[in-house]
Amino acid sequence: MFILITGGSGSGKSEFAEKTAAELGGDMLYVATMKPYDEECVKRIERHRKMRSGKGFRTAECYEGLSSLDERADTMLLECVSNLTANLMFSDKKETDPHKISTDVLNLKCKNLVAVTNEISSDGINYDGDTKEYIRILGEINSLLAKKADRVYEVVYGMPVRIK
Amino acid sequence: MRFVIGGKNSGKSAFVKNKYGIADIPQADYDTVMTERAVKDFHLFIRKMMEDNRDIRSVTDKMLAENPDIIIISDEIGYGVVPMDKADREWRECVGRISCYIAENAEKVIRVICGIGNIIK
């Protein structure tokens, strides 16, 4: 079972994703992609850790190469594809191939995968350079993942709307 | 007429190509909107009409009269903070208003997220 969860910033994706993963159950692994590179990130990570605590997740930190993640689990919760993509694009790896990135997500060694991504492309601002490229690549990854997903949800202010 | 909306790079064109069997979708401009089966980037065409000081509503009405089965693809651009630039603000507002008008007249409105189309009207 592969479930993709998208939505705007602060829409309650994580909470819904955790609930969804817990329902799928078994041995659960949370794959964290956020690099703790400044205070804001550290706070965000801490908030998510608190939210997850006591829910039975193990945690693996994986900022870039999902293919080298040596973990197996019944259910994995990947949070989040947008972060992972930014890490890959702007690291030394400079990985910008949407097919490679989405394939690595789909090849995680688990029976059930819940992946969180982000809606970032409806603000009407005409970005250039790296940001424009990031929006394009993430857009393509999202479409590739959604195509393979058994279910896709858009979370709107805590309300999951099933779109596939 | 069908109206296909969604964020930038959300997979709208691929969705339309697939669903309606269209090989190439041209940019919306004064000519293509009157004759083509499907056009993309209608939001940018609105900007062009604004810059040309054209009456957008009458161009839209002409399009709907001359090409009543057109599939219009347009970005949703109203989900961010108010733009700093006056022209950007006017454009965003205008895209919103014209999109409401097009949606009102559309037989179907499809919103695309992650390449998946959902009929919202």
C-alpha cells in the first residue's frame, strides 16, 4: 500500500500521515529528511518528535540518498518529499532527475509507504533560477508518485480530502 | 467548454493530453484561443491582454462564442501573499475574476493536483 499525502504548509499533513501510518501498523519507521541546520529547523524537528512520541515509530534520519538507507519496516512514513528534493538539488549530489528521486522513494524497503509532500506552486509568483527549477522538479516528482499511489490525499486545514 | 486549473507544474497539460488525446497544446494567445481545441497558460494570456490594454471580458466572450468546446488550461495563482508590485496585484485579481467567469460558463471544471484531475464542477 502506497499513500501520498499533499497539502499546503501547516495544513496538518503530518498528523494525518502519522495516523494513516499507525493504521497500517506493524513495525513502523519514520524517515526524517529535515537537516537540523539552524534553530528554526531544530524547533520544527522537535515539534514533530513530540507529536510522534509514544506512537511506536522508530526514526531514521536520511537527508539525501534514500537508496543507501539500510532499513526495513512494515510501514514507513517518509517526511517529506519536498525537503528531500531540496536537499538533493542543493547538496553536492546535485540530483535533479525527478524519475531517479521518485524511484528511490518507491524502492524503500517496506510493505506500506506513507509519503508526505507539499503544494508550493499556487502563489502566482514568477520565480527564476533555482526556485523555478525546484518547483518544476517537485511538481514532476509529485505527479510520478501520485500515478503509482494507491491513494492520494490533499489535507486542507486538518481535513483530508481524498483525490485518488 | 472545459476549464482545467491547478498550481504551476501540477501536471495539468499532461492530464489534458492524456484524457482528451491531444498531442500538442499551444500557448493561449489571440489566435489560438479562437481556433485550437486546447490552450495552456491562460493566466499568462490574461497578463498579455492587460499589457495590451484589451478588454479581457470581450476577448473571453468572443472565444466562448467562436470556440465553444475549447479546453482552457490556467494556473491557480491566488494562494500566496499579496504581491508587492501593483501590476502583479492587478493581474492576480484579474486572473481570479476572469477565472470565476470562465468557471461559471464551463461545462466542467477540473482541478489538477499531483497530476490527478478532480472534477469540482
